[in-house]
Amino acid sequence: MKIYKKPYLNQKHSNGVIAIGNFDGLHLGHQKVINEAKQKAKKNKIPFGVMTFEPVPVMFFDKKIKNHRINSIEQKMSQLKKFKLDFLILIKFNKKFSSQHAEEFIKNIIFKKTKCKYLYVSKNFKFGYKRQGNIRTLKRFEKKYRFKNIITKPYKKNNKIISSTFIRNKIRSGKILEVNKLLNRNWSITGKVVKGQRRGRKIGFPTCNLKLKDYVIPKLGVYAVKVKSNNFYKNGIANIGYRPTFKGQNLLLETNIFGINKNLYNKVISIGFKKFIRPEKKFKNLEHLKKQIKLDIKQAKK
């Protein structure tokens, strides 16, 4: 997969099929768009790629929006590789790019720089100045700029359209089993292990601590998880919250990894959420907390 930081495609990858979108989460709806585009490329024996944006445009336009992302850019790129793309165009979404009007975007990027033949988008795709362009705009300029715009039908589950917003709400509600089905994988948070206050180790349950950064915040509480690093892939149990028993002030993801008892500071790990066990709560003392953790671990191992 060739990665372009600017949309100037070389001759090998121009005149092809491009699926375009934010693809935050790469859920089943996104996968449908990408797979349909891939089939079109295969049928016509032409190159196939994806165009996406960084940062997520809504976070660029509204700096107050935090904890919004379903996946990081690194996760997105890793997941896209699995589709065996010929190329990935990673557009830096900044003031200059966002100030383009819709026709400028189509003319300068779709027509001149990628020479795209087939453009696949979801029904709610928006682009151009303040994102005022939409699928009707793309259709209007098809003939002028010699490309075919193909709008994929929304992916539905139980008559509900699956979108990134829908999945974010499910994550916030702790409905991880549903989320994982809609992603076709465990939703995960990846980050570097940071130093904590070593309270878990003192009570017999050492934890690896991660900060949430821009990820959407799941329902606070305890989860069964699968932890992945370069060296291991283990089950575990995680708590996300403020640690009310210890009067904590900062939101933290703490994970006890089964079968691992070593220093992982500064190591990058990925916490894959499997199921929600219980909400976060404050305990009277450490003995009550330890007793509950043992019950949580038993539940996580089921």
C-alpha cells in the first residue's frame, strides 16, 4: 500500500477507483463502501485506493470537541492495509484545505491530481468550503470533470443506519458487544503505558495505565479486555474511570493483564474491549475493593 501525504498520484495509481471519507472507526458501513469500490477496480482492472482526512474534520472546525475518535490515525491506517489497497491518500485537513469550494476540490484534487475514474462515497459525505458540498454537488460535476460518482447505500442493522455517530453513542453506553459486531473486531484503545501511583501493585493487581487522548470515552467501569503488544496477546481486565476509592481526579484506563507481571512503562499496547462487566463505584476500603476485583476477574474469564 503506497501512502500519499499529498494527492499527486503517480501514473501507476492514477485513473483508478477511490473510496473517499473520514472512515472513523472503519465500521461495517465503511467496509461496505471500500469493498464495493474494490470490486469495481477489480472488474475494470484499474488501481484502487482510499482518500481520508487527518485530523477528523469536525474536530478541526470545533476545537471544543474532545474525546471524539473511534480509532487513531495509526489504527485507521493499519486497518485499511487489510483491504489490500493499492494506495492511501492521507489529506492534511487544515485551514487552506478546508477553504476550498466544492468545485475547487473536484477540479484540483479529483480531476487534476488523482485523475479518478470512479469515486465511491457514502450518502452523507460532505466536502469543500465549510463542507457545503455533498453528493448532489459531485453528481453535478461528473461530466465536466470526467469521473463517475457512485453513492453506496447505507449499511443498516435492525432498520437503523450504521454510522460513526451511532457507534460512538454505543461506546458511551458501554454496549461493547454491539459495537464489536458493527466494527467486525474488538474496539480498542492504543497508547503508551504511563506511570501511575502503583496502587494496583500494592493490593496485588498490577496495572498498565493509558491516557485516553482523543478517543471517545466509553461508559465508566470495568471491562473484560484483550491486550496486544509486539510481544504478547493476553486476556485481562480494565477499569476506566477516576478511581473514586482513591479520590482520583484524572480519567485513566488501568489494565490488569493476566499472566504478565513486568514493567511495561513506555511500551505501546492496545486494549481491545470484549465486554462490559460493571459500572465504576466507590468502595468503603481496600478489602472490599480487592474482593470485588477478584469477582470481576472471575467474570472476565468466563
